Amino acid sequence: MNASRRAATSGASPRYAGALHAAIALLGISLGVVVTAIGAISVRVARRVVTPADRVTDTRIVDLDTSAQTVTLTRNADTELPGRYGLFTSGTLPYVKLGSVLSEDQGTVKRKLLTHVDSGAHLSPDAAFSGWYYDRPEDLQLPFRNELVGSPLGPCPAWIFPAEVDSDLWVVQVHGRGTTRAEALRAVPLFHSLGYTSMLVSYRNDGEGPRSRTGTYALGATEWRDVDAAIGHARRLGARRVVVMGWSMGGAIALQVELNSPHQDVLVGLILDSPVVDWRVVLQYQARQLRLPAPVTGMALGALGSEWAAPVARTGGAIPFDRLDGVARASELHHPILLLHSDDDGFVPSDASHDLAAARPDLVEMHTFTVARHTKLWNYDQERWSQAITEWLRRRGLTVEGEDAGN
């Protein structure tokens, strides 16, 4: 019995060991496949963060009534907002201005057209809802001129809207990720009424400024140099007090200007609309919105912040998240900051803005909105947005006396 059992055991042992080794090998291969898949997805996510992309369609035109001059859109958190907006589409017109909501149901929203659309017009159903409102400088009916700003990479086109009366007050407007300088046109009339010359700038890889070797964003880490060149250009044209206003990623760029610019003596303040203050907070939030697994998010951030991953992520170099963290570097700030952010932003969470205001209450004043969504504060509540900026500037003596704030 013992000999028989030993024989059976000795015969089963090699088979068991072989099966175990095969299972371990299979598990190792499976884990390798999973890790490789997570790595590949993470690299794709990392590339998406830094790669300039075409405008994403986020709504559809369900009905166009040219007799009533109305358009019906599929309903979402943006298209149902009160206020004035814009709509990018294709066909007869590439862009139309939208007015107030006239009616709505569970799935659609009907809005007034503020751009006249002829009866024979055809608009593509696919459309992108926008907070721009103005899409061309001519829409403002204010004098302006085109300029080229010499930046480290090459010429950056800019629009300059001169003040009505000669003044040393300038505002340099910095647009956000995936947009162009037209995003800031809606701010020009207010600053014009307060005696400012407005300069709307482009920067590397935004589709108007020069292209870097990789053609990708550095999330503010290099783009600030182009904005700093614009401040130098403004200085040569007579600017002695410069406010930098940044929208979304433009806020991250503006903060880097504040932290790094050699033109500290002419900078007098920052105004940040829906700004990126800490990229890690933003990217983690967006990853959760997309329901990305935590390992993918972690590896994507690691790839973006690593030199070794730069060739595959096409970043051109590690993204310096620590240097781009405005909260961590709050003690290095010198000039007053006005923060305007909606707690219902939906794209760039307001958490880091609140943290920055708490870290530097001596410098930072924050106005919190609700409902207004991302970079649509002007559209949603133009009066409050204008009043917040006007009062903040006037308290600091940064307006031309006798000018009334306009809308």
C-alpha cells in the first residue's frame, strides 16, 4: 500500500508540477498582456492631453426654422444655459450666434438665432456649442489692427484694440486649450470702456502661432514665453501697467507668466476665468468623468511627467507638474489675482481655484459662480462678470477715470 501510494504520488508529482508551471506561465503572460494594454491606453491618454485637437461636436441641430429665426438643438448641460452663445457648424454658415432659450423639452432646446440665416441656408446637423459669442474682431465694431509678436519660436499673430484715449494700461488676453484668441473677444468691450488697450495673443501650437518640433502643448510650461514676448511687445508700444487675463489653460499660462516673467515691474495683476491652477487635479477629474481605471490615469500622468516616456507620448519633454501647480507655488506669487470660476464648471473643477484663494487671501479674490459651466461666465451672467472685473480694477486704481464700464 505504501509502495503503491508512493508510486502514485511520484507519478502525479511531475504532472502537477507541469500544470502548475503552465498556469504560472499563463498567468504571467496574461498579466503582461494586461500591463501592456494599460500602458498602451495610458500612452494614448497622455498623447490626447498634449495634442491640439479639432473642435469636438457636442450637439446636433434637430430643426432650423428660418422664418422664425430659431434653431432647435439636442439638450445637454451647455445648450440649456441661459444667455448668449455661439454655434460652430458647417454648410452655408460656419458659425452662428445664439440668443435666449425659447422653449425646451426633455431632449431638445429651442433658441433664438442672433445671426440671420437665409431661407435657403443649409447647416450640418453636427455642431459645437460655444461660449465665444464673437468669432471675428470685426464683430466688435471697434478699431483694431493685426500685429506679429516675435516669440522664441517665431512670429505670433495678435490683435490690438487701442484704447479710446492714450493710456499706459494694457490687458493681454490668453486663450485656452483647443481654442484661439477669438475666445477672448467678448472681454474687449469691457476693457475698452475702462480705458485699456487690449492685446489678444496667440502662442505656439495653437493653430495660429508657430509650431514647435513636436507640435504639442506643454500645458503652460513653454507657452508662457510667447505671452511674455507679447508683454515685451506691448511695453515697446507704451504699456507701463499690464494686466494678464487667462481663460482655462490660458490661466495656467498666465500663472507661469506671473512666476517667471522678467517684466515683473509692469505686471499689475492677473484675471483668471475658469483657470487651470493645478493640472493634476484637472486631469484626474476628467479621467473620472471618462470612467478611466485608476491605473490608466496614474500611468498617463506618469508618462506625461517622465522624460523616458516623452518620445512615445510625443510631449517633447517631461511636463513639470510641480512647476505648474499654482497652489503649491502660492508663496511665490507677487501680484493681485482675480479668480472667476463656476462650481459647476464641468471641465476644469474649481477645487484648485478655491485652494489658491485660501492659500493667498492677501492677494487672491475669488468670485464663485454656479450653473455657468466652463468659460461661459460672461455668457451666463454678463452683468455680474463685468461688475466683478470693473470693481476689482477700480479698487486698485487700474482704470482711466471718467470712463464708464460697458457691457
